[in-house]
Amino acid sequence: MRWSIVKPISEFPRVSLGHLPTPLEPLPRLSAELGGPEIWIKRDDCTGLATGGNKTRKLEFLMGQAGADGADTVVTFGALQSNHARQTAAAAARLGLHCVVFLVRKVTYTEPAYQTSGNLLLDDLLGARVEIADDEVALGERLESVRDELRTEGRTVYVIPPGGSNTVGALGYVNCALEIDTQCRELGIEPSAVVHASSSGGTQAGLVAGFAGLQSALSVQGINVTDKDATRIVALVHGLCRETCQTIEIGAVDEKQIRIDHDYLGPAYGIPTDAMREAVKLAATREGILLDPVYTGKAMAGLIGRIRAGVYRRGETVVFLHTGGSAGLFAYRDALTG
Ligand SMILES: *Cc1c(COP(=O)(O)O)cnc(C)c1O
């Protein structure tokens, strides 16, 4: 094994939540349609936890740490249609923990389903206490009063940041890099890049740190789906990646290795774009793969755009990391029909 990370991943507290390893499969019909590289898909939408997704890998380590800290309650944060909140609620249900999710109405997309369906419906079904705030100020106030309540009840709280993106959560994607590396060698493929949606940074930071630890040549290409400020998201991912490298005891990576394409965000986080619609429809009709409007649809739009621009060419292999989110499709009915 080429794993050269000094501190093995098995030394960190972890609980098993995902169906791992997730499949790594070819997408022959989509590849043929685009006429460029051979596209493979890493199915992290199939992690198995209440419709799956990338937060499951992070939660294996976050919940492991919560357990090590003796927590009986987890608190986390997200947008109204947060996939992270939904997977946290599911993990808490499975582990018998009390769960509070604070959701902020920060996405200006309005259709009735967005306010009630998709992930929000599932949070409720999974038994989480859902606290909805109109803005960050209201969130702060609500948080304070709930914190007092939990304290009065004598609960031990473990706080998980938005997206599960700290160094503990990023370990899930260090682990995913290991998994991809092993699978590629088993399958006899040598991809040049792995392309994925980047938002709170834990996925990309963990992957970059993991492949650096493996001394792999594979480049990690994030597609910005969140932040109009390109400099800020690069700095966020780089900072988290540096801390993750320290945690796994490898040398820091250079900022040049934080590759993020900012051309596919559109007007804002959670706002549909035509390229997203095209990507969601192509993946569905050519491969029977369900993407989502907020993350993977824009990430696939990025992969398609980069292939059309000749960045990835015939003869190459690229991996698309499917980070989940299809539960969100139901909150965007109007954007995807007609
Ligand atoms: C959270 C999320 C992402 C982004 O991952 P980060 O680690 O926050 O960058 C991508 N896709 C889906 C479906 C997500 O829910």
C-alpha cells in the first residue's frame, strides 16, 4: 500500500454509519454523449444514511468524537434544505442522540415545496428538533435560548459546524481519498482528476490532504457552488486543508493545490442555473443518475463545461464525485419541470 500518512486514520474515534466503500462506476453513455474523457462516478450518494450523501463520511468521525466526549445531544446548522442537517438527524436517530438543527432562510429561491418538502420533511421525520430562523441575527437569539434550555435539561452537547466542515469531519474525505486510490488500482484506471461540488470546504480539504498523503498525482477540482467571493472560498478550503494535514501529520499543501472553478455558481447558492438544469437532465436521461439542484447539478455543469472547453480530453479518465443531495430535487419541482 502506498499510504504514507504517518498517523493512520484508524487512530481517530469513529462510528460506522455509511455503506462503504461506495461504488466507483463508469458512465459510458454520458461519456459518449460528451465525446471527451472517460467519465467515472464515485457514488457517495449511496452512503446509505437516509438517502445518503457526503456528510455521512464526515459524521462517522464527528459522531465518533461526540461519543468520545460523552455527548448525548448534537446541534448543527444549515440552510432550509440542508443535506447536512438531514444526515446529522439520521445519524443521531441511529445512535440514540438528541438532535437540534438550526436552519436559516438564506436562499432566496421561492416555491412552496422549498419551504416544506425535500430535506426539511425528512429532518422532521427523522425526529430532529428543527429550529428555523429568518436570518443570522434571529439564529443567534434562538441559539442562545435553546442552549439555556439544553443546559437546564442537563444535556451534554456536541456542536457540529455547518456542513460538518472542521478537521474532524474532513477526516471522512481523507478516508474517501484512500478508498478512491484503492479502487482505481483495483479497476486498473488512472484518472487525472476528481471533480466535485465545493461549499463548506470539508470535502475538498479532506480529499486534497488524503491524496497528498498518498503522494498521488490525481488533481482535485472543486466547483464553487456557494461563494461569490472566489478568494474567500479558496482561503477557507486551504485553511481547513492545512489543519487537516497537521491532524494526519503530513506536510502542508500549497495553495496551488486548492483548485476551484468559480464559473458555475450562477447568481447565488441554491439558485437554479440553465447549466445545472441541463446537467441534471443529462445525468438522469443518459445514466439514470439523480443529481441535485444546489450542489451536484452545478458540479456536473462544471465537469461538462470543462470537457467542452477542452480541459479534459479524449484518452483521459476523470472521476465525478457524486456527493448526494437528490432529496433536494423535490424542493425544486418548479425549477426542473417544463
Ligand atoms: C454539503 C454538500 C456538498 C459540499 O461539500 P462541502 O464539504 O461542504 O464542501 C456537496 N454536495 C452535497 C450534495 C452536499 O450536501
